[in-house]
Amino acid sequence: MGAHGIDTLRLSAEDALGLLERGEATSRELWEAYRAAIDAQNPELNAFLTLVDEPEGDGIPIAIKDVISTKGIRTTAGSKILEPYVPVFDATVAARCKAASMPCLGKTNTDEFAMGSSTENSAYGPTHNPWDLDRVPGGSGGGSAAAVAAGLAPWALGSDTGGSIKLPSAFCGNVGLRPTYGTVSRYGVVAFASSLDQVGPVTRNVRDNALLYRIISGRDVHDSTTVDVPPVLLPESEDLKGLRIGLPRQLNDLDGIEPGVKAAVASAIALAESLGAEIDECELPLSVDYGLPCYYLIAPAEASANLARFDGVRYGARSDGPDFREMVMRTRHDFLGDESKRRIMIGTYALSSGYYDAYYGTAQKVRTVIKREHDALFEKFDLLISPTCATTAFRLGEKSADPLAMYLTDVLTIPSNMAGLPGLSIPCGLSDGLPVGLQLVGPQFSENLLYRAGHALEGAIGFDPVPGRLA
Amino acid sequence: MSGETGVTWEPVIGLEIHVQLKTETKMFCRCKNGAGGEPNSQTCPVCLAFPGALPVPNRRAIEETVKLGLALGCTIADRAVFHRKNYFYPDLSKAYQISQYDEPLCSGGSLLVPTADGDIVIGITRAHLEEDAAKNVHVAASGRLHGATATLVDFNRGGSALLEIVTEPDIHSSEVAKRFLQLLRQTVVELGLSDAELEKGSMRFDVNVSVRPAGTTELRTRTELKNMNSFNFAAKGIEKEITRQVAIYESGGVVVQETLHFDPGNEESPPTRSKEEAQDYRYFPEPDLVPIYPPLELVEQLRQQIGELPSARIGRIADTLSFYDADVLVTGSLDRLWSAVVEAGADAKETANVLANAFVAAGIDPAAVDARELAKLVSARSEIPRAVFDEALTHLGDPGFSADPYVAQKAVSDVSELDPVIEAVIAANPGQAEQFRGGKEGLLGFFVGQVMKETRGKADPRVVSDRVRSKLAG
């Protein structure tokens, strides 16, 4: 039991809201309970990079991924190049949390510029998985996922480009939503790949997730790519009657899916059927074959331009040089990490004259193909289900020397991301004591449906989100 | 031009013009537009490219670009796209410029350039919208780039809306290039899009020059002339470059592709040259913005706002006056006043002369002038003393100006009043009178001048001249 008798490991955000509403706890007490948990566990988890010492707001506290600008609170994006950077403005999602009286607990660890699948690319050291400290929490949003799983925050904001919310949620036993592209503002979110980046909630359960999504979503005048969003409903239903669920063979039968993952997903599918869903196999061949390679052209290409602003001129770290060119080169050499440099080089190459058509141009066309392939499936199915990842959390250092193996971690989350579709990862059981993630993907703007299905399945699965070693 | 080898060389000139739109706010953020004020006082996270800041396009700027496109007879795109143009430079905060690439707002138009020998049509390849760069200030003891020890950046201008217009290589003389630029400037100013002031940099242009044997259609290696900030200077620069290229070909040489940078502060100094590096800007569609689909109704609405264009007006007025007069009136923004004065009863040619000469010299704002009063003045011009007329002109812009007191001071043409003065002058200058009678007709002016002096300029010189001649003959 934590400070003020508040059990941060088990308390949901909705429960916490109840405590506040009934006057059984104050916002300050909640804050202090989570802060005490952070003080106790963060040294071994490294989930937070920066802590806030004075809460602002009298609601439920929140942890915010360090790619999201927070006015007056250092925002590093996991990079040394932004080590001294303190934003003068709030990202729209941070402002919306503030408007909802949610005090920020601190900024959570991330792979540098959200480029990675394990949080090992953070310039500030990796985050450790609360279920097994020798394992990664997934990435890039490993800090937010670990914080929620270990009870250091009731909920958190993540950002997802290729799977950075869904994957860590799967590895840490959380519920994570990557929303439909355009439903959540990217204003103030340090850009990785603009056409793919999307902020979303990381929570302990599905209803909390809907609550937070309701707060952060909706059109924003500062982001031209946002749209109006249908009202977000809190899921109630316990069944899946009338839902047609497709199982894309290429996602479910992929080589390399661990037996324990397969088993947990299979039993979740059986439960879905028992809750009244119609289940059928389907095909998604092009999306799975081409999703990952196209992603690794488009995302680095956009990143190569997005990261070019880190030139040492206006903010952040700078290495001096005899002239502008030299100063920029030294600054970027000294303060950007290897993975960032790798992707800048890949992206620059993909956009170069003579290569554009073959690489970036073709990848964009394939993206349309991927979108159409998904659209066609949604004429027959309401939702698609697959594992979120082929494996459970791997060991720290296991893949860090092999970028390609690391990239393959996202092979199941990338296809729907490339199509701009929403995806919800919920825990569906354990494999060797580690959480397994179930990925639910729906058509654009189907978040309410994903929440309804996720909520019913969550009840049937009965997953205990408390890591065994902390229970 | 013709060279020593007997080959006639034809210049091939293309222009790329940048015009700063005078929108209230910048192109992609809501900072006040227009440089000035304390350095970096008109900035925000967007134009300073803070992490996560996103562009939101300025609707007004898009509308004004469409308007210019319509004025130039361009096709307005059903779908236009912003691209990122990537390069590192301290004045470019994002390290990419948001510009347009293969899907510009306007394409395929033309501008008619009337000349004394008929109209010349210059093709407009495209007109598109982009953002301006900030301003670098190089700091050194001398204040000049050479030996600079540091560069300061003022981002007040950074992110302003910039209109780019690119012509086809349809221009074949420096004179036409100059006239095209003048007319385009006049068009932009009249449409209210920009002040287009060269000195302030709100209009800038680059010139591509090559030459080829007349009669051929090949495009030879071109050089680019940058930073010329007056039309006359541009014409001279183009002329020199043509001569240089012809000389190279005539002596069997090859023109190298390069850029000639002029020093805007010092027109006398020769341009510095730089090899044109093959820049790879890695253009790709700006993912932070959605494509623009200009609605048809809006395009039509904007079309309605466009009045008769300067080149059309030159053509129309040249039917009444000479081409030269028409050109001066229109490019001097004087033709509307001219029409009004003529409408009020003044002679067309006389009015044009007054407006083109005296008026411009007096520096009067045409908009402040009462055309009917000016018409009265112009009509009485031959009957009032020159000094009185000039005096009247300087007061034309005064509120409530009336021509009446000036017209009332008509010159003295009454012979009975003038004859005694004339006779006295002849009597006082017997020597000159003798010479005149002996055939030295040039002395007529001397006598008229003496009479004018005696009458303090109030005499009508034409009457005086007639009377002097008949008195001396008689």
C-alpha cells in the first residue's frame, strides 16, 4: 500500500476519479502517492527522465512521453541534442490535459526521437520492464508503459509511429491505443515521421483508455491534418454479439510467433467467439509483405527533414565550429545518437534525386495499396485481430546490435499504421510470466468499436495487470 | 546582336520573380507579417521551428496567389500541394522551406508586354506560394560579409508569404525584360498583393541569360544574375552579360554555368561569380499540410475582383496617344487620373504631357488630385504664365484645391498694353535691332525675353513674339 493508503499498482484512473469525486482522496494525495512510487522504483526502472515537483491542477495526475512539449518542463525526446531544451509552449495534448486539471508527474523515457522498439536508443539509458528488470519495456514509449505497469502513474501519454504505443503496451501488460491518424493533434509533439506520428493513451484498462482519448482527441486549429472526431463513448457492453472479426492469416501465422504468444492469442480468440463474435480467417498479403519495407523508407525520409532543424542555431546543444557548416556538422555529430543518424542517412538517400521515384515515391504508392487492402477487409469484417508482437519482451541488449532484427519487432503493428488505422493493444495473458499483447484493428474512426470489443474481451480474459514481482 | 563572325546572336532570357505578399500575418503562423521592429520580436514556435511546431497555411495568401494567377491567365490547379525543399542555412529555421514543386497553384499563363512595335507575349510557367527566409546579419568590425566573425539571424521576416513567378525563356532583349518586370510590378501593386518595392526587397528577381544563333531553337548554357535591385540596373547587367557570352562564343569558347551575384548597395562593383553546384533539395510533399483544393466559386469570386490590367490599358490608351505616353502613364500609375482629366474636358495629349513631366517632378499623389480642377488648369495652360502654372501644380494635392485663382492670372495679350513696352525695348537696344534687320533672326528671343522681363512674366510670349517681329520689320 502506497502513501495515503492509495494502492497505485492497482488503482485505475477511473477509480482514482471516484476517490476524488467522493472526497476520499485529494488530488494532492494522489499526486504524492504516485510520486512516492516513482521515488521508490524509478531508480531501477528509469521510466522518468524529468520529474515535476509542484503539481499543476487538481485532477488525476498523468505521465507524459518526453517527445511531447510541456511548457516550462524540459523536453528531450530522449536525445542529448535537446538536453537543455525547455519548451516555451505546451503541445496541444499537454494543454488539453492541463485544461482537464491533470497535473503532469513527469516526462517519460523514450528511444531518441521515438526511433526504436526497446527504449534502448534513449540517450539517457534504457527503461527496464517492470515484469522483469532484465528485459526491455518495448519502444519507443517504454517509459510511459513501464510507469503505468509499475504504478508510477495512473495513465500516460505515448506516441506511435510504427508501434511505439502498441508494442510497449503489449510488453508491459497495458492497454494502448494508437488512434486513427488525424484524430489527435500533433502540435508540439517532436516530429519523427509526420504522416505516421500519432499521440495516444497508455492505461491500465480499456475504460481509462477511452476516458483519456476523449480528453486529448479532436480537431486542433494548430494541426491542419486533424479532423472532427465522433463523441468518444465509455464502453459498457460485456459481449461481442454481431461483431465480425477477421484473423489475417499473414499476421497470425507469421514465422517466428512464439508458441506462448500464439496460445494466449488463440484463447483470446476463443473467448471472443464465446462472447458472440463471428470469427473468420482472411488475407492481408501485400500489407504484411510490403508494410515494413515501405515504412522504413517513408518514416526515415520524413525524419531526415524533421530532424534537420536540430542545427544548434536556435536552441538545444551546440558544438562550436569555425563556420556555420562546420558548427552544424559538429553539433549533429556530437549530440545525435546512432539510430537517429542511421535513419537520417537512409531517409536522405531515399529522397535523393534519382532515387526518389524508386524509393519514397514507390513506398507512397504501396501505402495506398496497403490502405485499399485493409479497406476491402473492412467490407467483410468489423475488426481484425492478431498478436501485437510475435514475441514477449526480449532481453536488454538482445537486439541492440542488430538494427534489422529490431526493426522486425514492429512487423505486426506497422501495416495498419501505414493505412492510418486505429489499433488497440490489450493484454491477453502471460507467456513464461511475461504479458502478451492482442492487437485489435478497425477502420478509420472506429475507436468506439475498438473500445467496446476491447472492454468485453478484457472482462472475459481477466488479466491481472500487476507485474508478478511487484504483486 | 551581330558579332565579328557574322553570326547574329539572339539573347534568351527567363525571369524568376519573388514578391512578398502584404498579408496581415505570415504564411504558416499568425505572427505579424512584414519585417521591422526589434530583431526577433515577430516570432513564434512555428517560424522559429521549435520542436513539434506545425504550419497552418494562410488562407489570404492562397487567395491572393490565385488572384495573380488569374490576372496572368494561368490555369488554377484543382489540387495544389506544398513540398519541403531541404537545405541547411542559418536563415532557414526548419532546414527546409515549405514551397511548391510539381503541383503549384497556378501554371501556364502569360503576360502581354505592349511595345511600340506591337505586343509581345511572355509565357508564365508557373506562380506559386512559399515562405520567405529570415535575415542574416553578418557581424564584423567592417560590417561587411568579408571578414565576418559571427552571423546573427533576425527571424522577423522568416516565414513571410512569398509569391514566386517563373517565366518561360521567351524574352529576347534586356529592354523587354525590363518592361516585363515593370508591368508585372504594376500588376501586382494594382491587385493590392504587395508593395513590390525593390529597395525594400519586397520584390526581388533573378535573371537567366543565354545566347544562341538567331533562327535556332537550342537552349545553350545559361548564367544566373542575382541581387539586382533596379530595373535599369538589371537591363544594363543583362546587356553586359549578353555581350560577354557572345564574345566567348565568337572566340570559340564555352559559357560556364554560374551565378553572378551583384552587390545591391554598389552597382559599380563587378558581380562576384560562383559555380552553380548541383543542389539536391530532396523535395517531397509536406506531410504536415493537406493538399489545397481551390473551390470553383472562390476562384470565380476572385476573378471578379480583377480590373482592367496595366498591359490592356496601355494598349487602349496607345490608340489615343503615342505608345510612349501610354506606357509612361500606366506604369507611373497616372492613367486613371489622365482619363478623368480628359473626361473633364482637357486635351488628351496636353494632359499626358503635364502628367508625365511636371506632375511627376512635383511628386504629387495622383489619388489626391481633383480631376476637374486639373482639367481647368490644363485647358488654360497656354494662356497663363509658366510660373503661375508651375506654382499651381505644386498645390494640386492640397485639400480643396481650386484652379480658379491661377486661371484668373491669364497672360497679357492685349496689344495696346504690350506695344508701348515693346517699342521701349527696341528703342533701348538699337544695336540688336539693327542686327536683327540685317538677318540675325536669332535675336528675336532676346527681344521677347526683355519684354517678358519688363512685364514680370505676365505677357503672353506668343503675342509678344508676333509684335516684336512686325515692329522690327516695319
